[in-house]
Amino acid sequence: MQQSLLKIGSKIVTHPQLGSTALVAGATVAYAVRQLSLKKPLKSGRVVISLEGHLAKEGRGLRYRYSHSRHTKIVQRALDAM
């Protein structure tokens, strides 16, 4: 987690990305293990899973953009203070 915090702003957009990524990765592995244990076919290869692409509304509202911008600045100041 500490190494990941240093990557915020460069490779990781914000800190919540860490938890959501772990959650989606865990669910993906659980699904794959279930399919394999039931002897069902499982496609091979790389897959991009984007919940935002499926669940997010088209276009973010002004309130969201303001909140996100403010949050990003707070996180950046905390990183700069390290």
C-alpha cells in the first residue's frame, strides 16, 4: 500500500482505485475458479474489465467534476508534503 501511495498522480489516478481494483480482481478470480471447477469453458487471454464503462452515466455533472478536482488537489498536497 505504501508503494502504491507514491504512484498516485503518476500511474494511479486516486487512492480509491487501489481498493476497487483489488475487489474486481478478486471477483474475477473467483469467477474463473468456479468456471474451471464446474468444468465449463473459460476463454484464454487478456480482458479489460471496466465497471465505469458499464455503470457510469454518460457525462459527469458539474458537482462531480468539482468534487473530483478538489479531491485530487488534496491528495496531491498530501503527497507533496511527504
